[in-house]
Amino acid sequence: MAKDPERREAWTREATDYALEQGLIGLSLRPLAAAIGTSDRMLLYHFGTKDDLVAAVLHDSNDRAVAAVSALDPSTDLRAAVHDLWSVVRSAEFEPCTRLYVEAAALGLLGREPYAGVVREANERWLRSFVTHLTRSGVARPLAGRAATIIDAAFMGFQLDAPPDVGTTARKRAVADLSDAVAALGR
Amino acid sequence: MAKDPERREAWTREATDYALEQGLIGLSLRPLAAAIGTSDRMLLYHFGTKDDLVAAVLHDSNDRAVAAVSALDPSTDLRAAVHDLWSVVRSAEFEPCTRLYVEAAALGLLGREPYAGVVREANERWLRSFVTHLTRSGVARPLAGRAATIIDAAFMGFQLDAPPDVGTTARKRAVADLSDAVAALGR
DNA sequence: ATCCAACTGTAGCACCTGCTACAGTCGCCG
DNA sequence: CGGCGACTGTAGCAGGTGCTACAGTTGGAT
């Protein structure tokens, strides 16, 4: 199935870039292929199936987002960690990654594959990166897991409810409230 | 455009039922029409456009969810309110409504109409119903708004990340943690 | 009875979807 | 050289999409 690994990887990256700006839900092979300078015929030959392509794209997008969180310097405390994590999630570079994740999760809501499976895996890795950042920031182990769950869920909700509002004062207060609320879990 | 109001309303309800179980993203007119005993031709005649039909369906679904929240007895305090609201959101009857909302929100993420507009309106009404329930439960006004924002966002995240897990102990602990965290906002 | 407007069934349009059959072309190994 | 396997362009298939043109068929007001 993997005929030419490096070409496949290059196409995966380009397809991910395309999906990040065009969206996943309406994605179809011919426009994607044209955008990255090939044909649907070639994509199917090298990926086997559209579903396999999509799975690769989601994995790649997830890799980027997780890497961004991993690259974060430790935060001073739990409250600061919420803000730092949010600054990654809402950043122009990585916001499309979480947007793509949301689209995939919506597609997987009814259990449709490959979305449901890939999304579950992506969420696990994403959550783990949150936990890792929290522990690196001095948050005790059991608390870190519980806080990460709340933080992740709230971030997804923020993303879902008002995507164009990123950066408004209302959103900033919501994040500040979230950090206050989560910090209270430690007591 | 609204030729026969009552038939249109009846079809809207039936279409909503259909969308609630079949999903919104892949929705197409012919299967829907067949399921409710008519034809795509008729749907288009009475609704004008698929987008108008979808908007009506989303509005109806939102009505049902908001009505369910409004029908709630006041909770004893903020923490209890989180649990009571969650019991509505996750209930077998209304969980599909929030699922549908999530699908619409995902479709609207890139600003595509009618989804983006309808979703914004639905979110406002939904949030307002949360605030109303919180104030009826004795939560002071400014706090109620801020808490509702966090609660709504977290609920959406829960829905998004692991739909089949509804009812598991992990999810219950997450909701309990959320109620603890939000309750701390009052101090 | 007439006429008009509201309604509806049939058939089809133009377009798009993932995917594939066929016919090559290319480079490497013998 | 022959041949073989990996690769790729062309064309097309079968099915689906929202939507519409056309030809009725009602039912009620005149």
C-alpha cells in the first residue's frame, strides 16, 4: 500500500496544509489533488483509499498540535498553564489544527469510521500532552489528569461556539474564569 | 415561500427527528423525503431551499433543547445545577440535540452559511437558558453568566471527545470536577 | 361552468463523488 | 536485448447531489 514512503509523506503534509485551510468536511480528492499538483488517481494509488488519506492527514495535524504543546516552556503554576495552553490553541498557526480536530470529531459523532477511531486516538494523545505540560508545570499527578480533562473540554467548547471571536475580551475573561475555576480543584 | 404553514411545521418536526438520528452532515433530501413520506420535490417546494430546511431543523432542535432546560426545577445551588444541566444534556432524549448542534457548529466553523448564523443564534438562546436556570437556582447575576459560559463550553467538549462514553465513571468524575471548579468561581 | 392559483408527480439536468479499467511509460535486473 | 514490476495519464463508470422544467390535477371563488 505504501508504494513510495517519502512521496506519501510529502503529500500527507501538503494535504494537511490544504485541509487546515479548506476544512475537512467537504474535502474531496480532485480539488485537493489539483491544489498539491497531482491527480486523484495518484492519491488513491499511493494512499489506497480516501479514508486512509484522511486518517493520515488527521494524524499529521494532531502531531503538529501535540508538538506545539510539548514545545511549551513549563508554566509557573496551574493558572498560568491554562493561559499558556490557550495561547497555543488559539494561535494562528495551531488554531486550524484544533478546528480540524473538531470537524473530525463531528464526523465521528455517529461512530463513522475512520473518523471515530482516529479521533479517539488523537484525543488521547492531545490529553496526554496537556497532562505532561501540567506536571512539568508543577501540578501534582492525579490533579493534572482531572484538570486536563476540564481544560480540554472547555477549549473545545470555546472553539465550537464562536470561532470568529478568538481574541475578544469576552473570550479572554472566559479563559481567565476557566483558569480560576480549575485552580480551585487543587484545594 | 411558506405555502402551507402547518404542513411545513409538521415536516419540520419529522425532518428534525430524522436528522437527530441520522446526523446532519451527510443529510440529503431524497432519503429524508422518503423517510417522512414525501419527495425532494415537495420539500423544496415548501421550504424553498435545502439550506432553509436545515435552518428550520436546527431551530426546531434548539427549541426542544432549550425547552428541556427551561422545564427544569430550580437546583439547590450552583454545584447541583451543573449536575442537573448535565442530566438534560446527556439524556437519551436530548443528547441528539446537542449532537446536532455540534454537527452544525462544525459545518459553520469556516463561516459557511446558513450554519454559522443559525449556530450563533442557537448558542445565544442555549446560553441564555443556562443563565436563567442558574439564576433561578439562586446564583447571583454576573456570576451566572460567567459560569454558564464555562459549563456550556465544557459540556460541548465532553460531547465532542467521547460520545459513546456517556455515563461512564470517568465522565461522571469530570462533571463532578467541573461542578467543583465552577462553584469556586463564586468565591 | 370557468378560471385561476395552489399544489404535486415525472423526468431530467448539470455537476460532483470515490474509484477503476486500460493502456501505456519508465527504469532496473537478468 | 528481453522482460518485469513500479508507476501514471486518460477516460469513464455507477451512483449521488440540489434543483428545475413541464405537465398536469385539484379546489374554491366567480
